[in-house]
Amino acid sequence: MFPRGSAVSTAAVLLLLVIATLAFAPLTASAAGASPAFLSDANLTTESQRAFVASSSPSSIMSASASAGTIPTNVCPSTLPGDPSLILTTNVDLGDKKLDIMKAISKAISSNTGKPEAYIGVSITDKASVLFGGSDAPCALGNMYSIGAIAQESNGGIHRDVSDLLENHGVTADRMYINYFDMERANVGWNGRTFAG
């Protein structure tokens, strides 16, 4: 494409490397807004790569928004970590503990996915008509959606944390399903457009 060793070819290769990394690697930033693992110095082999990523990566946006507890609306959504959301339906009455459970689930999702809590949505419908195994004994069904961060370890951690929270209300771990969906950025809308831009 360009003569080998030219400044243009180095910049082009570097840009393609960053784009490919951002497009295919899950974000694993800590809830405190640390840089995603795939942007760590161990994965960047040259000073020019580290300098390029430092000046243009979404980690600074993630850090600023995580510490402020808000989602920045003045940036292109394609630079943001995306939407983790959990929709849970149960046939038990969570009473006045419902909001506390939702907040605890939000923190659990952040902790297990490494995404800032400012991006996380949780919805719980309690006192619903739900059967599990042909029985209306206490049970729950859920769907978790996220742009990246859907993996065996994070899914298991979220499932364990949600199970622990609902067990106090009679929903045993063997009477709950949560399905986990890794979403494409173009299939998640926010702020009048999709996370693809």
C-alpha cells in the first residue's frame, strides 16, 4: 500500500492495529476507569504505539465518566464502552428491597464486567406470572446484554451475585436462568443513535 518504512505506512499500520483491537477485543476496564486490558503496555510493542493509543484511546473517556458517575454525551458513541443491561423477571415480591437489589446488581455487573456503573442498566419486574419447571414456586428469568464483556468468567460472577441476592427472597440458584448476549455496537442504541456511531 505504501513504501515500506515510510511514516505514512507506519501510521496506517498503527491506526489499523488500534481499530482492529477496539473492534474485536472486549473492554475489561475496571469500575474505577482503568485502561482496558487490551490497551495495556504489554500489548503495545513500541513507544509510538503507546503514544498513539494514549492520545486517542477511549480509556480517558471511561476514566472521566466513571469518576463523575455520568455518561459523556458530547463524544461519538463508538468510543464508549457500551451498554451492559440486565432485565430480570421474578414471581416473588421484593417489596421495599427492590431498589436496593437493583443497585446491588448494578454494582455486581460493573465489578464482573469491568465497565463503569454509569453505563449499566437494570430492570426488575417482580410479582410477575412466571413458571420454572412447571412450578410457580419462587423463580426468576433474566436476559443480560452487553457490548463485549460477555464471557464465562464474567457471566458466572454475575449469575452468582444475582443468585445470592435473590436467595434471600426464596429464589434458589437452581430456579433461575439468565441468558447472556454479546451485542454488536450497531445493534445497541443510545442517545439518538447506535454505539457504532
